[in-house]
Amino acid sequence: MEAVSTWALLLVVLLLVIPLMLRWTRTPGHLPPGPAPLQLLGNLLQLRPGALYLELLQVWSGGDALARQPFDPSLLLAQATSNVACSLTFGLRFPYEDKEFQAVVRAANGILLGISSPWGQAYEMFSWLLWPLPGPRTQLLSHVGTLATFAIEQVQRHRGSLDASGPARDVVDSFLLKMAKEEQDPNTEFTDKNLLMTVIYLLFAGTGTVSTTVRYTLLLLMKYPEVQERVREELTRELGAGRAPSLGDRTRLPYTDAVLHEAQRLLALVPMGIPRALTRTTCFRGYTLPQGTEVFPLLGSVLHDPEVFKQPEEFNPGRFLDAEGRFKKQAAFLPFSLGKRVCLGEGLARAELFLLVTAILQAFSLESPCPPGALSLQPAISGLFNIPPAFQLQVRPR
């Protein structure tokens, strides 16, 4: 009988105390969303012993206060640009946490680093000798295999759902429809091999090269905060607050456009140009070049030509502005090469660079955890591609 009375008393106390405890937790202020804590106990009952870290990840504590401790933007930018390429090529956009998508992004960046490394350059020249040897070649081929497998899967998916009578959904559809029209033409360039190579090229270029250029531009804007502020002032003056930039705004933003051009010129992303092979023996300026000779158009020598760009190693957006502050084209601005072999994705790359950088600067101020003068602009790797150094970035919402 005494035990029953004790439990009854305890039940009454709990019924009276729990509402008070819940009421006491409603403290003044605008707290971030999350499970309501109890007085004294807090969220203890929601945490599992032995899994404290995993459980704390589920309790949002302070509106992601860690978002302003510094981070490396490389992967995030690569995923953003890769998704643009995937949308146009396959009609798909992937969640950033998708494992297959992450593997494709890492593979594209791995190829970029691999072929630009000293080993990659040696392999380019002596592939016949280095092919049988173990080493980085295996990893590079694995990255290429990841892109090729992904491309083949997407092409097969398109073949199975292609509507021959309807409009093309994306690049792969357009290529397949053109293949169907020219399947009887023995000289057609629309073949399975060229389709696969085109898709892999767009994946690689749309992921690695564009994100690298955006990353270098952000590095420049941190090193030269006065340039960043001037770009932001132009965006505010011409677009106002809250309106996202569009490609049609480029002509209204001459200083911003000049900054983007100067960033591409200074980086010289592909300093050696993409190598080409002569399809026939060619006479050039008194020399005879046999069929099959590899030719490297040294784009970096043009982009850093002191006779065209005075003090070419300095960052100076004014090179692309006239006396009235209007954007001025430069004939020697050739980061995408020229002629019949101009970069296939030039238009896409220029559009992405403009839209990404302007959208970032509209939303955030970019800061470096170290003094701007300590930031290096020298490539960490300089081979077929110039790879900027890694850096930490802090963003502050505007």
C-alpha cells in the first residue's frame, strides 16, 4: 500500500512539474530550429551513449556557425560547374551528396592534376617506354575509366528513351538524332566513338577547367580586396539588390567583365595549348613538318606577351577597359585557342564564369584567413594545365 502511494505521489509531481519545465525552456529570443530542450536535462534524452558526435549532428546548434571558419572551395565549385555540364549534356542534375556524382567530379579533377604533373608530362613524351611500368599511370587510367563508364551509361540510357520524332532533350539526344540521319553516310563524323569522346570531353572540361578558373578568380578577389569592392559596387549600381545576374547584364558590367578576362589571361589555364597532330606533311615558314607531328600552340606565350600586355605578370583589369571605362577587346586574348580547333565549350565556360562569380559576389564578401599579401598566385602545378595553389576561403553574407 505504501509503495502504491509513493508511485501515485511521484506521478502527480511529474504531471505538475513537466509542464513547468517545458514552459521554462521558452526563453526570449529568436532561436534556431531544433528539438526543444528540457530544463536542466537539455537534450540529454535525445543523445545516445557512444554516438554523441553523430547525434549532435542532428541537433542544429546556432545556424551553422562554423560556416565562417575557413574552407577549401575546390570540391564545391567543381560540383557546381559539373552539374551545369551534366544538365546540358544529359538533362540531369545530381545532388551534391550523390556518390556516383562525387566520383565523377573527383575523376575529372584527378585527370587534370595527373596530366599536368611532371610524371604526366613525361608520360606524354615517352608513353611507349613508360606504359609497361607501374605507377601513376594506373591511377590516371582509373580516373579516365570512371568518366568513360559514366558516359557510356548515360548514352545507353538515352538510346533506350530516345524519341526520334521529338525535339532533342540535351546534347546526347542531338548527337543521336544526327547519327540516325547520317547513318548511311560513310564520311559522317557522327559516330559512336565521337559521341563518347565528345561526352567525356564535356564532362572533363565542364568540371575541371571551369571550376579551376572560377577558383583562381576568387583567389584574385581575396588578394585584391579593392578590386572585389569595385566589382561589388558595379553589381549593386547596375543590378540593384536581390536580382540575380543574367548573361544579358554582361554589357552593363564592363569592369566585372574586365576582371574576368584579366583573371583568365593571368592564369593562362592551358599554357601549352591542347596538342594537335598533323594529318598530312606540311610546309611552314620554310620548315617541313611530317605527317603525325605533334604541335603545341603555346597560348601562354600570347597571353603573357609583354609587347601586347605590359608587365604581363601583374593583375591589371584596366587592360580590358578604354579611356571611358567601357570594355575593350584584345585580339591577343586567346585562352580558348582559335580557328577550327577552338575549345568546344568556350561559350559555356564564359557564361558559367560570369554567372558564378557575379552570383557569389552578390551574396557574399570573400575574405582570407591570412593577410592578402601572403596569398600566392603562382601555379602549384604547371604542365599542360596551370593549377592554382590551394587556399582557404571565408565568406560573409552581405
